[in-house]
Amino acid sequence: MRPGAALGLGIVALSVAGYWQYMKRVGREAREGRRTEAVAPEVAADESEFATARERMVSVQIEARGVKDPAVLKAMRAVRRHLFVPAAELAEAYEDRPLPIGDGQTISQPYIVALMTELLQAKPGGRVLEVGTGSGYQAAVLAEMGLEVYSIEIIPELAEAAMDRLQRLGYLAPTEGESGGRNAPGKVRVRIGDGYNGWPDVAPFEGILVTAAAEDIPPALVEQLKPTGRLVIPMGSGAGEQDLVLVTRDEKGRIRTRTIVPVRFVPLVHAP
Ligand code: SAH
């Protein structure tokens, strides 16, 4: 046998042996009651493929483009993005682009999620607001960073689907009634409504992310920023390209804006 063929056969034998060992372990753990989730071994095998795709997404799309904050990279590695996309898009979950999530809306490109999160510079325990919950993915990334997250979505069906998903993954805060109105680090509270006016009852925020494109900077959002707080918002008119803008507020309440990169978001809906 040629050495190349022998090597090939060796690799196949090792993979079969590895898979067999894995299946035996799954069986053993299930019998011992250590595996309570109703996951078929095929799905568990998919999980490891998704994990590989996610690792590649972080190194190739995010780190290579200059996102450095270790907490952001860790959160992007942790959140299982494939659980936030419709079944039809599963194979695309870790691709370098936004994906449709229904109602004409999209889950943002992974790099943009990471960049916006890095721009916030929020510290664990900090309180942040997101306008445009969509799939709930960005909110989960913020929660994974140990932030106390508030998120507003104007389309009720999307808000409800996001709440379900966040609940199943352990990111959803208890309802306002149960918790006496409080939220906690690592948890998300979702509200259905127009986020243009922010969430005054729980303001001020260390950071605010708007994940839909606005034609002006919503004044209420600037008011609801803490001194030294940061607002990240795509600015520009509906259809074309917009600019991702960072708005900062200094100790004296002075506002600065800085343009970061061109982006493409769905429009922020707001009745004038
Ligand atoms: N952050 C989301 C992607 C958001 S897409 C994710 O991680 O999946 C933008 C979302 O903003 C859409 O779901 C849209 O319905 C919502 N939106 C648009 N205008 C809004 C408004 N005024 N208030 C709250 N949500 C709004």
C-alpha cells in the first residue's frame, strides 16, 4: 500500500474509533442519568460542528478585523448564534453576513455585533439598553458579558419569539412583577414598544445600542446616558448605506460624535 493511502485509512480508522468512543460515552452518561437533555447523538454531533464554525467566525471575521476586547471575544465564543436564526438559515448561522429573521428584519452580521459591543466599553454589572431586540442575539451577547440588559422591540411577534429564546437559554430576567421591577447582571428584560424614547423608568444607562438605522440621534437616548456613557447608533436614511456613529457624553454633559464605519441596517421605525 502507498504511504498516502495508509495514512488516509489510518485517519478514517481513528475517526471511526473516536466517534464510537463518543457514542459509548453518550450512552453511558444517559444510563447513569448524567445526560438529561433530549438531544439525539446526531444533534450533539452538530453542536460540535457549530462550535467549530463559531470558533472560526470569531478568529476569521472578528479578531482578524481588529476587535480585541477579551470579554467581547469570550461572549461571541459563548453565545450559540445558530439558536437565534430561523431553521431555514441554520447552515448560514456563522456566515459573515446578516440573516433574515422574519417580518423583513435581520440579525446583524457577527462582526458588527462584536464591534458595537466593543464600542460600548461597558463593565460587568453595568446597565445597558438595546433598541431593536430582533432575534435577541445581541442582547444575549450583552448578557453574556455580565451586563444588566434592557431591550425594546417594536414588532410584538419578534419580541415574543426573542423572549422565548432568551428564556430557554437562561438569559431572560424574571417578569417585572415577580422581581419587584429589578433586573440582574447577565439577564435581559424585553419590552414591546417604540424604543425611540428609551426606557426612562430604568435610566440612566452606561451604554445604549441602537440596532436599527436612525435619521437623527433620538434626544431621549442621549438624556438617558450616564455621564461618560456611550451610545452606538447607525445613522442615515432608510435604504442605502449608513454610518455607525459613537456618541459620548462627558462628565460635564458635553456630547461628542464620532463616525466609525459604514454599515447597513434596517430603518428605525418612528412615528414623527
Ligand atoms: N439586534 C437584533 C437585530 C435587530 S434588527 C438582533 O441581534 O437580532 C432591528 C430591529 O429593530 C428589528 O427587529 C425592528 O423591528 C426593530 N425596530 C425598528 N424600529 C424600532 C423602534 N422604534 N423601537 C424598537 N425596535 C425597533
